[in-house]
Amino acid sequence: MLETRATHGSWLLAALLSLGLASCTHNPPPPEPAPGPPPVGAVTLMTTAQPPPEDLQLDVGVRVFGNESQDLGITPINEETFARIRAMEKHYLPVVLRNTLVASNHWGVVRVLPEDDPSVDLLIRGTIIESSGATLTLHVQATDSSGHDWLDRVYSGRAYSMHYQQTPAGMGDVPTEEMKDPFRDVYAQIANDLLMARMELTERDIETLIHISELNHASDLSPDAFDAMLRPDEQGRLTLARLPADNDPMLARVAAMRERHHIFIDTIDEYYDALYLDVKHLYDLWRQYSHDQVVEAQTSRRRARNSMQSADNFEVLRRNYDRYRWAKIFEQEFVGLAAGFVNETAPAVLELSRRVHGLTGSVEEQYAQWRELLRALFELETGGVFADDP
Amino acid sequence: MIRTFHPLHWSLPAVALLAAMCLHGPQASATQAPELEDLPLRPDFGGHWEKDYGRSDHWEQELHRTVQQVHQQAQLQQRRGDSNPAAISGARRQARAIISKARLAEMITRPDSMRIVQTGELVRIERPDDAPLICSTRENRQATFDNVHGSESCGWSRDQLVFDIQLAEGVSIQHRFDVDTEGETLRVLTRVSSRSSRSFDLRHFFTRYEARSTGLECVQTLTQGQVCSTRSRRQQ
């Protein structure tokens, strides 16, 4: 509307502009934001020195998270910078969960994956609901290869100043131990809940689950050959209809393919790990600033609630302007730090997307290409025995 | 990130875009470049500006004039037979409010220089001891800040760049920027207003000057703040 080159003077437009804003000239101080889900509190990760026997170890895939968090209070002009941080978090936070599961020693191989993977026994999907230096809220779902849901829960954790009192690695003059994740309780709670779910299974259940995963992957390579071996029950969960013979040559080929596939997804997992290691100290520092920003916003809200005075007094006007000015300077500095974080982590993020095995595109695209390639390879090796007739 | 523009008036955003692409190198050009025809024409505010005190308003004079107007209006009402004591005390209260607004306007507009960085994407007005005013060159209207202590929006009103700041207790501040046809004079109108009394305006004129180039290119980092290097090293 303001861009129209009508014959009306610019002051008329200015008047309209002012009129539009006049309705919000007297903003009552906003209330505190609505509380989210209760925080998990202090949680001790359940670990074991004695991992399960190898044939009873479940392989876990942690999918790259979705991110629905919004930077409340960040104005549209700065959105792009924060969008990049959110994009990085999608890859970073699953690695923290992966590391927690590995540290518990209760699982087989735990990998971060770009997509759902038919070869894993348990797949974890996460969505970041809120992520700041003060709060982390994740929606976590875990489903095993039979389609049975293990977990569907929102986890929330709060971090306080004490969590940031350690000097992040590489930041101080004296090298210190690596800073622990301020939201480690959240990840520990997820890991413990997964363990509880696994403990409900018998050894036979676990063996069946591992067979189903193998057939799932086989079926992904050659649906015609293996689909019939799995049958959904009334609840839609997959059960074993029959097992191929141990000496089935097709199964041997599938096992060989599975090995190759694991090498590929191990490589992908290493990329996520490399990103995590590259940006960890920066992300720790960034979250510390983010925590300060949240604390400052809370202080501002408190101040605003306690100061409703006459606008005719210069001291009141000056104080109000100063508060606005400093709040804005603070936000600008925060945005500057965000830009600094994005600039410094850019090489690591780019590295994640580098070419793998002659495939191109993002990690997600490469993964999809790999699955196609594996199917084609399998068909080639089996001489197209199970390929659809033209 | 500092880009000084030639003092061409109404320079096409295309020039700004090309300059931005040249300075940023391939990284910037890899991002989605806006279609040139989609970019609205904006006047060029970019550069260093210093206050022209000879042409600018003097706040005491403006205050005196405005308060006089309020008194004259009150006297006029009295002469018309309106001797209501509430009207007289109202005029006194108005005068007090105008003084407060004038002092605030003076405080806000005190800096005698400013630097404006303009790209194809945004205009950033940097003033000493104050938060920068930042506005998109592409959007006609945009919220740029929102906090319990105030909110800010900006927009383009024909060729003027307008910032509206809403403070607590219903006080608003408007900055209106425009440049002359030669691109050598920048005019800034600052208006402080509230619902309780008439607004107070201050006009300031700025003239363009060429600041000495540092020859440095800086990039913001999280761990070391601004990291600068000379352009020649970067080109190597």
C-alpha cells in the first residue's frame, strides 16, 4: 500500500501508517510465556558394564530430527540466520542422543541416519519443539522393525547458569575437560525409557525382531523374493510368516548387501559425528549466549510489569527509551553472535554435504540414491531373477 | 560488509546487488539471487553523513515555538470565554509533556554523524550510542523489533524510509529519512508523540562525506568477534 505512487502526498501515507500503529501504542506488559511440558529433572543414565550378547544386540537408527522450534521474539529480518542454526541443530542433537545411547552400553550399533532405514532394529524419530540455551523440548518416537511403537513422548529439560559455568573446551586459557551437554538429563531420560521398553521383551522377542529387520532390508532390495516371509498381524505389526533356509544363497547375497549398506550408513554416521565434533565448542558457547538472552528477556518482562508511569515526565520517557535501546542493542548483539556462529560452523556444515562414493547432493539425497543403487546391484547380482516381468 | 556507494541518486538496486555479489564472491552468488525486475526502486542512503547544524532545527527554538503555540491556543480559548480551570491546567500539562518530548527528541537526535550501509537487501543506519535502525529494501512494511520495552517497524512511504518505534506508556517515535535529488543531503524528521499531548518534531540535515577506507574486510565470528583481513590478502 505504501508503495503506490498515487497523487496523495507522502504525509497522508505517513498519517495512515501512524494510524495503523496507533492501535498498538499502549501495549500492556505481556505475561510470562505459557509453561511447556514439565522438565525431566535430574536423571542418571542407566549404564551397564556388561553389554547384551552380540546376537541379542539391537541396532538403533536415530533419524535426523525435524525442527519445529521458533525463535520467539526474533524479527523477520533476522530469520535467515536463525533458520541456519535450526538447520544445524537437526543434525547435531541426534548425535547427542546417539552418544548417550552408546554410553549406556545397552545397544548394538547406534547410527544417525538421514532417512528411515529398513535395516535397523529400532528407529528413533525426533522433532525439536523448542531449543534455546534455557530450554530443550523434544518429541521423540521410537518404532521397532516390526512396527511396534516403543516410545511417543515429549521430553523437556531446563538449563540454568550452573550448567554453563564450565568453560567450553578451547575457550579458556587453560584447557579444560569437554563441556557436558546442558540438557544431558533429557537424553538420559530418553535412553532410560528406551531401555525400559527393551527390558519388556524376551530374548525370543529380540531374536524375532532381528530376523524381521533382516527380512525388511531384504524385502527393500527385492520385494518379490522376500515380501511373503513377513505378514502383518491384526494391529498392522509385522510377524515372521516363515524364515528362509540358513543355506539359502539368496539370503547370503542379501547379507552381503547388508554389509555394504552398513558400511555406507557408517560413513554417513561419521559425517554427522564430524559435524558434531567440529561445532560442539561453538554450539556450547552459542547456547551460553542464548541462555543469557533468555534470562535478559525474563528480566525485561519483570521490569516492564513494574513500571507503568506517566508519559509526560522526561525521566520516564528517557528510562523507557533507554530500556528499548538497550534491549535492541542486546538483540542486535545476539543476532551478531548468531551470524558469527553460522559463519564459523559453515565449513563443517558444508563438509557434511560433500560427495560420498561418487553420489551427489545432500546427505539425504545421497542416501536415497544409495538405496536405489543397492537395489539395482542386487538385481544385477541375482541376474534379475526376482525382477518384475516387463 | 561496508559498502559505500557512489553518490548517484536513485541508484538502481541492481547496482547494489552487483556490488554485493562482487564483494561477497561466489558464496553470495550461490545463494538465491533475487530477480532484478522484482526489486523495488529505492533511493540510495548508503554512505557516511555528518550533521549540518546550519540547516538543522535547534531544539530549544522548536520547543519555544511549540510551547508558544500551546499557550496561544489556551489564550484564544480564554478570549472566547472558555475560562474553565481544567482547560488552563490542561494547557500547562501539555506544555510540560511537550518539554519532555522535546528533551527526548534532542537526546535521540544528538549524534552528529551516522553511517548508512545499503545493499540490495537492507538499509542499516548506524548511529553512535544507539541501536542501528535496520530495514529491508525489498519489503514495503516490516516489523523489525518487538520486545516488552518497545516495538519497531519500518517501511517505505514513496521515497522516504520510515521507522516507527512504539515505547511503553503509549509514546511513539518516528524517524523519516529522505535524500535530495543529488543524493548529497539527507533529511531526517524525528517526531515524538503520545496520545496525551501534541507531537514534537525535529528536522536535521546531514551532508555526505567520504570516510577513509580501512581496506579491511571483516567477518563476524562467535569466538573472536570481528575478524578482519586486508582485501589484498583475501584476493590472493
